[in-house]
Amino acid sequence: MLPVRTAALAIGCAFGAGHSADWLLSQYLTPAADSAAVNKIYGIQSYGNPASVTSVSVPDDTAHFLRLTAQFASTGTEGYSANLGILHPLNKSWSAVNISATDSIQFEYRYNKKPGGGIEILLASKMYPQFCSDSGFMYLFAPKITQIAPANTWRTLKIAISDFAPPKWWLDRLGGQHPAGYPSLLDVLRNLEAIQFAPKTTYSQPGTQLGVPCTYCVGPNLTDIQFDIRNVKLIGYEDVLPNPDRIGCLEKPVATVDSAIDDNRNELGGYWFAYSDTSTAAAKAGDSARGSSSAAMILSPGQAALLAGLHKKTGDATFDW
């Protein structure tokens, strides 16, 4: 029997995807007094340039938040070098996770002093060349300074995955080109290890960056900060099963069920046929589907039609259902 000509099936995310839900990375239920305890319990770490000082803690078991305590300092006269923040792995083992089907990243944050340089959220992965990871040349999102919270106020920030991009100033310097070996955003999302949360400072003194003079790029105006986060979530996260071709995830491909009326085999490897689950055989006397129903497929150019008739005696009824 033959199927409808050029029938098509929208795949969506049917292949290679699992359960979709929001993923809360941690509730920070167990207090941890210092970086060593936080790393042991949660796998979370702080980071910073050699001149800066950082530590992380979970202050108590009632508020359930993670705190970065930091002091900013430039590394010599290297411009914009006072970089520090939180390295929050997706899991304690720091194994890479495929989050390519995730819609957005959401979290709540606050600080005791509003950072003059704003905040950045970065996607950490081993897919970057080492010098890019070391320098912070990663996919990131930085809300406008006018949009971030005032001091001592919790605020929720939700970032669409598609809004993550390399630093604009860096792309401008390179003429809009990525360096050799720089991964695509999809490569990073398929191999994400951690999310970085970075308060940023402004500067008051001149220096150089990558050998180029800069006017205000050394001497942080923000000397210290307490930066808190909680409720870090991947919104719409899906467990993505092995699917190297990414069929039906970020893309929305269409699969042809059958392209021509030639035989009863379809393009997906199956067959078209008509069937009935009833029988008039004596051996089927007790079958609930006993009867003389029929089914047949009638073919015509460009289409197939199913003709069906249901004939079944029920109890003492004098008519067919």
C-alpha cells in the first residue's frame, strides 16, 4: 500500500532529547566558612588575577546564598587586569555538560557596593584556547550599568542563551574576527563546565593593555566587594542524549515521510498498510473485537485514502456498531 505523496513530519526535538525542566544548580543548604569548605562541599571556587584577593563562603543555613568576598588590585601596570569572580561548575565533578537545548540562565544577585564596571556572566569551557580562558576572552553577557541592582538589593537577572557573545572591544580590536581555534557558541554550550560571575571595577590611572597604552585602566576604583548569588538556574534545560548531528534541537529540521507513490515502503524505513483487528474465525468467538470489519487503502495520484467499515454484534443488539 502507498502513503500520501510528499507527506512531511516536523521533527522538533523528538530525536536526541530527554526531559525538559529548569535546573537549579544548588540550594546552598550547608554552611561553608571558607573557600576550602565551599570547594569540598559544592565544587565552587573563586578566581582572580595574582594581585587580587578572593574567597567564597556560604554564610549560614537560612538565607541559602553564595558569597564572594574580594579585594581588587591591578597586576603591575597591565591595563584592566583586576579581574575576579566566582567559578560555579554545573556539577561538583566539573564534568562537561551539554546545555545546548537550554533557553536561558537565570539567577539572583546583590552586592554591598555597586561595581562601577558592572557585572559579567561568562561561559567556561575547555573548548577555548588556553590564552582566551586565561584572559577572559569568552562568551559572556554584561547588562548595562543602568540596569543592574543598587547596593544591598537582591535582583533577578535572566539571560537568553543567544545573548552570549565574545567581548565587543576584543572583536573590534581584531577587526571582528575570532582568533584561530576559537569555538562557536554551540561548541561551548555542548561542553559547558561552569558559569562565571564577575563584578567589574573602573580604574583611575594609565597603563598598557597588550602593549597598547590605555588612559584609565590601572588602579581599581573599587577596592573591595561582597558579591552574593542564589537560585542559579538553567531555564528549559534538557538532558540531551548522544546526537552528534543535533537533529531537532537548536535546528528545526523537517523529515520527509514519503516522497513518491511507488511501493508501500516509506522514507523512514517503515511500510504503509491497512489493517483490521477483528475476525470471524471460530477460534475468535470470545474476542471482544469479533466481527467482520474491513479496512483497505485506495490509491490515486498524489494521495492515499483509507476505507474502513466496522461491523460488530454486541450482546442482544439487532444492529451493527
